Amino acid sequence: MQALREAILAGRLAPGERLIEERLSADLGMSRVPIREAIKQLVAEGLAVPAEGARGAQVAELTPEFAAELIEVRAVLEGLNARLAARRRDAGMIARIRALLARGAALPAGAPPAELAALNAAFHELLADAGANRALQELTRPLRERTELVFRRNSAERAGPDWQEHAMILTAVAEGEEELAALLAARHVHRAARGRLA
């Protein structure tokens, strides 16, 4: 299922594209049964939807209006993650996030968008780990994947501002500034989405 999810998130399967079991089975070198189960799971997560006017499913298409709604919710949840991380101020987690930020900042200009997207996702995952709220993590993870359909479009253009904003969030977390961390994290999500939703 992970291979199918990654194909959707990376854009190899385009929004609106039919998820045809036979073709996916051949492409991924898997039998149809796990493909069928993976498609059902992707529909449950919102990355795929029942196909229009036919049996089966297709990759979800996000209208600008629905994408904006998803972003609003994600901004609130990411803000809460940052707030909780600042409250806990786990030195080990802060060191891990700092090391990840150093990797992101060291990427050369023109780094592959997939690498930028992976490091960005890792930052948000580590921030959620630092918040240490399992219920919040369970709510945020599928939402993060759905909004990735929006964010992946121009991650290269946002690389510099993203890493600067990540660093500001981490500083607020490390200093235990809950309100500031929450504000910066929510603002970061809105700013990152702004260009993609225009």
C-alpha cells in the first residue's frame, strides 16, 4: 500500500486518474488482492475517491475550496503540535529537529523536489513526536498526506522560506514559548499554502 500512496503523493498518479487493479498489479509487481485492499484504504483516507460513472476508484482531486478548508484545519493542528512541543521542551527531540534543519539548510539550490518534500514532511513528523500527543498525531497524519497533494506542487520555490520558518518554530519550541510556537506553526502552514492555492 505504501508504494501506491507514494505514487499518489509524488504525482506519478495524477488527480482524477483511475486506479485500475490490473495495471497497478503489473506496475507494482503485486497480486491484485493487496492492491484492492490498498485502494480501499486510500479511499478511507481521502487520497482516492469512488470513480465517477464507473466501478472502482480514482485519485482524489482537490478543488481550491476544499484544499483551503483542509489547510485551515491543518494550520490549527500544526499549531497545537508546536504548542505541545514547546510545553514539553524535550531536549532529545529538539536536538533531532535541529539536526534535520541543518540537513535541509545544507541542500543545494535546485535540490530535487522529492528530497525537499521528504525533509519537510520529516520536520512536521518530528514536531508531532515532540508534542507527544498520540490522538493529535492520529488526526494529523492523514490530513498531512491529503494536504501534500497541495504542497508538492512548488516545494522548490518555498525551500528557503520553509527552512527559515521551521527554524523560527524550533527556536520558540526550545525556549518554551507555547503561544509563539503555535502562532508560527499555523502561520507557516498558511504561508506555504498561499502560493499553491493561488
